[in-house]
Amino acid sequence: FGGPVVGYLAAAVLSGTSPAPEEFTLTAGEKADLLKLARAALTEYVTRGVEIDDLSGQDKFRAPRGAFVTLTRDGALRGCIGFIEPVLPLGRAVIRTAIYAATEDPRFRPVKAAELKDLRVEISVLTPPWEIDDPRLVEVGTHGLIVEKDGSKGVLLPQVPVDNGWDRETFLGEGCLKAGLPRDAWKKGAKLSVFEAIVLH
């Protein structure tokens, strides 16, 4: 459910045991505008092949921030792609990931115009990730997870273990599997990083 990661920069991961994430909030109006932006980006690209601009005028959308867009249809995943690192302004990141989720997720065929009315759009706005040295610091329901080892990387968003009823060990194991690693790689030297997210839909 975390989806492939497109265009992330791994260099910005912070080291440490568990620093407090930065304070970042979105008002109800900002959330509504961000969802409108994602929906408009999706519609315009799928129907006309046009990538829109962020004309929302929201100041927070101009600051670089990691983001994922997840598309579902009738409760089933239809596409999910995002940027872990803040490589684009938030508004542009949401536009780009909405388009990628609809057209570039290798697990699915590209979204067709006839499907648009049935798609549910979910946006996850991320804090920068930070590395942890103790798996017990992973908090189900709060943290997203990044597992890395031997050049492989797996990412799971914070809502994934909650939606699936996983405990911490299952979450860690599934993160390893997402990276193409053995389920117990988190016990055997895999690098663990976490992040938080504001999730809206």
C-alpha cells in the first residue's frame, strides 16, 4: 500500500534515535484545497494529458514536502506513488504524485477517464524521515516505516498497519517484505527509519 517511491532523495534522512517530528498542520481549508488540487490534477491529466499548475495561492503548498497519493476503487487499491523526501513544493508534489499514481504504478494499468468518478483520493503529507536504532521505537498508528538493506528499500505509510490490524512486529516484517528482504531482516541489520503523516481524503 506504500507504493513505489518515485524521485526520492535518500541523502536527507536524519540520524538519531527518535527526534520529535517538526510541527506541521493543515487547516480544514488547506486540506480541502489540497484534495481539490489532487482531483483536478488527476482529471486533467487522464482526460486531456495536461499537467496543471498549483493556483491555490496557499503559502504552505509552496514549501517542499514529501507526499503520497493513494487511489482506491470500491475499497481496492488502484495506484499509490509518492515522494518520501521533500523534493518538490507540496502543491507540485501532490499534482505529480496524483498523476503518477494514476499512470505510473507498475502494478496496475493506467487509469481510464471512465473510472474517475469511482476513484477515492487519499493524500499523505509527510514529515522528513529519521533513522532509529531501536525497533521498539516504531509506533503503530503514528509512524510510517522505511526498511533498507543491501540497496533494497521498502516503504509503508502510517495508515497501513492500522488498516490491516498489524502489531509492531508484523509491521516491521511486512516492511522487510516490501523491500524484497526476508521478514526478519529488521532483526539482522536492516536500517530502519520512520516518519509521520497527515492523512486526508
